[in-house]
Amino acid sequence: MQLLPEIDAFTTTLQKQGLHAALNYLNSRTPHRYTGIFRFDGDTLRNEVLFDRNQPAIQRGDDVPLAVTYCSLVGRAQAPVQILDAATDPLAQPITTPVVSYCGVLIRDAQGQPYGTLCHYDMHRCQERTTDLPLLEAAANQLFECLHERK
């Protein structure tokens, strides 16, 4: 699958307009309501940046216990996780969360260690989009440096 135009558009948006606008770009390509960057911090998942399609002015969400998130599965497996419908997906069963649809990839730090996740999620079932994962993975490769520069 050729992602060059999509990743170029993401990169340009990230460089010229910042993280929130870049998440908006990613979110515009998915049926999920939310697109976010989350950081692992012990037993807590910290929201660094959030795009909410229904409330675009919001730029950050709540921090939550890591154990009640699908991001914990991404961190544990160090691999992408896609859950179309939590009610029917066995992978989702041990997690108690209102999130029904999830698509997330790992963000690594400068040393290659797990830093957090880039993900789309929704409280309702969303249609599967297999093109989300390759674009999210390509985008995630750029995000740690951008997050680090921001602090």
C-alpha cells in the first residue's frame, strides 16, 4: 500500500500547524470520534493531546488508569491493536471501559522503548478501516520527537 501522499500531508500539517491539527488530519480519515496521543506513566495513561470530532476546541482529555485501556494491550504486545467491537472481540474482554471501537499503535522514545500510543477510539462501533494502521504507524514514528520538543 502506497502511503506517501497521506504521510506527506500528515508531516506537513504536523510541522506547520502542530500536534492538534495533525491529529485532526488523522481523525478526518477514520469513522472514530477521538484521536489521541497517550503516554505510559507507571499505572496511569496520560493524555498528551486529543482531537474530539464533536468538540474540536478540546485539546486534552483525562488521564486514566492504564489497566482500563486498550492502550495497555498495545504497550504489552508492543504491536498495533484493532478492536472493531469490544462486545464481540475476545482481546477486549479483560478490559472494562466504555470504549467500543479502538485502533492504536505504539509510539517509541528516542531509545526505541515504549513511550505511549497513538490511537483512534469511539464509544460506538465503527466500521473497520484497514488503512488506518499503516498511516498511524508511519505517523507514530514522527511523534515522540515532536512531543519532546514541545516540553
